[in-house]
Amino acid sequence: MAVFVTGAFVRRDYLEAVSGHVQIALMAAQILSRAGHDVTLITTKGDGTDCLPDDVAEDVGVCVVPHATRSWPGHRVYLVKALRQVFCLRGLLKTRHFDAIHFFGGTATGLLLALLRWTGVRSKALYTPIKRPPAWRSRLRLGVVRFAFRRVQHVVPTADYVASGWTSLLERPCAPVARPGIMKKMAPPDDVPKNTVLFWRNATYENGVDIALQAFGRLAGTYPEVRFVFAVRPGERYEKNLVSLEREIDNVDVHIYPYGEGVSLDSLLRDARFVVQPFRSLSINPQMSIIETLYAGVPVIAPAIESNDEVVRHEVNGLLIPPDSVDALSEAIERLLGDAQLLATLARNARSHTEQKWNWASFGQDLLRTYHE
């Protein structure tokens, strides 16, 4: 049995920043291995990456094929490398004769799997998409994709939102939704006094960092006893704006990954009253950073887009707000800063309500059930 995901190799100093779709694929490989399957992880190794995350099981074999994309900063596909990847994958899969192959990733990854099946790879094919398919208007394109996916036996979504999109496109039902847990070992909630409002994600337009910038700039002066904190990766478009705001306002802090001595995601979440993640679009469904935050016992303010309402239950473990709105985010922040009872309720529910639905045990059961059909 083979599990394919791009970019499982990471830099050693980025082991805390493994992409969500990679986390799900690695845990799927581990679950299948523990269930007695002979599992091989097929992945790619980007420039500057040197190690696999520690969660790769020792008895999972690893094969590396050419890396064909750049995902950060900015997504790009290299055509020649992509062709090499296709031929290498086809040769590997036809030689090894796996009983099943399971691809994890975006729509292009699903189409790659379909192409391999149409060119003679006979293994049972499963695909786990991280997003809905694009809203193509061309009937020809829709027809071609629908025809291509006839060779993919199971689409295994990780959120209801994604399942509905693929069911509509393919005009056949998806496999049961397999809802993942988290790979990171988040520290359990504690009673340490918390004094920050935290934004943590890449500082991109898609992640709504500009919305957080405006909301934090608007509110920091009104709440001088609260620290408004950004924790982001380097080299993004809004980095200069973040640094400028930190210089202008005393109670705004900016941490750029790797954060520096004594600062980690655990420590940032431990100090946070709540986290704001005002996404305009999600990089993966469900958004793993939201689940990780809730597992740490920290409520989340997030927009009601894509699969967010499957993870964040309004006024239960967080607040859902209209998307792309500085006013809505500012009002939600002020609401939680001013209502200690509501904030305590959300914090108390954050982990317990989340892990009931999003956990590896149920994910594994659903995944194995689909494999054995």
C-alpha cells in the first residue's frame, strides 16, 4: 500500500511548521501501518529540506520522487520537473504493484492520480482532497475532469464542505468523511493568567493578516493592558507593516519564525486569551491551525467560510464572524475582552468539543473502512 504526498521533507528548524495536508498523509500512513498493512510513503524533497517529521513510523518505507512545485512564497509548478515526477511515479507504481495507492493534496494531485491510472497503473486508487474542486464554468473542462476521475475508486474527504463539492462535480457520492486530529502535541489547557490576543499564520492576504493589522491597530490603544501579538513566517508581503505597527504601538509584539529563544507556539498559545484567524480562504479543509489552537484550549475567532463552521461552533468554542471585515473582527475581539464569562465558557469547551469530532481514532476507523470496501 502506498501513500503519496508532496513536500513531506522539511527543514530541521521548521519541524513545528509541517503543512496540514502532509500531517494528514503521514498520520494515515502510520494508522495503516499499525493496522498491519505494509505501507510505503512516496513523497518529494524540496530545495533546502533535509528531514522527515518524527511522526513517520519506523516501519513505513520511504521513496522520493522529483519535486515539481514551489508552495512558499507563492505557488509555482515547474513543467519539466512535473513531467519527470509523472514518469518516475508511473515507473515506481507499475514496478511495485501496490494493492492500493492513496494520494493526498490539491486538485492537481487528484488529476495526477487519475492520469497514472489511465496510463496503466492498476492499483486501487484513493484520493483525499484538501479543498473543493475549482468552480470551473467550462462544460468541456468539467466533463474531462469527471471522465478522468472514473479511474479513482474513492474520494475520501476530510470535511463535509469538501465532500459536497466533489460529490457535485463527480456526480457520485464520496467515501465517508474522515475527520483528522492533529499531529502536534499541544500542551493541555492550564490556569496560567493570559494576557494576549494572538494572530498566528503566514502573514498573507489570504490569511487576512491585513484585517488583523487594522483591528489590532484600532484596539491596542483602548486596551493597553492587553498585548496584541503576531507570530508569522518570514518574507511575506505584510512583514514590513507588522514591524512598523510594533514600533508605533507599545503593546503590539511581532515574532517572526523561527521565533527566538524562549518563544514557541506552545508558549504563545499558553499566554493567549484567544486567537484570531480572519482567513479569506483556507489552505486546507479543515484548517489545521484552527484545530491545533482549539486543542490547546484557546478559543478562536474565525470567519464563517468553507469548513470553518464544522470546527468552530459559534459561542461554544469560538466566534464565527462575517469574512473580510475589520469591523466584525474588532467587534468580536472587544466582545471577548469585555465578557469574561463568555470567554471562560469558550476556553472550557475549546479542546473537549473539538476533539470529540476531530481525532485520529475516528479518522482511522473511517479510513480503514473505506480501504476494506
